[in-house]
Amino acid sequence: MSASYQLDNSSNGKFHFVLKAGNTQTILTSQMYVDKSSALNGIASVQANCADNKLYEAMDSKNGKFYFNLKAPNHQVIGTSQMYTTAQSREKGIQSVKENGACEIISDNT
């Protein structure tokens, strides 16, 4: 199975997407967008920027878990990872976004 983006709308009418690896695991989750076109622009931004190492921000949470943000060149957060138990797992998550983020498959569930 190939990596893909899943575009959904929430109960409050906003839109968001997730990037799923080929094994269907969610590797990046977007913010909420007011309209569908903005969410699609967010996907395009991930596709365009996922290979750039300097756009990843590795973070440590207050509860001792690890995560990362992928930022656009304008420093806005495009997507956030899940929480990982180790920094090494977080690095594997970043690598997975780099490998899968350029995929062009979008499942529109809106």
C-alpha cells in the first residue's frame, strides 16, 4: 500500500488532513482549516517542503515524550507528529515524512 493524505472535515465544519505511511500509520497531522482549499494548500506545502531538514523542529513534551513539527518556509507549522517514547523513534518519524510526504494520493473524505 502507498502513502496517502486523508482529507476530512470535522463536526465543527473545519477541515484537516493526515499523512499516512504505506502501513496506514498516521505520521503527520495538520491544524484545522476554515475551508477546504486551505487544507489542500497545506497538503501542497507538505509535498513541497517535506525533504528540507531545516524545516523540522524536534520537540520534547512536558510528559517526557518526543514529537516534531514540520514548518513552512514562513515558519508556520504545517503538521505535527504523534508522540513518541524515544528521540530515536521521533527521528524515524521525521524520516518517514521525508520519504512519504511527496506522495500525490489524496483521499477526499469531505
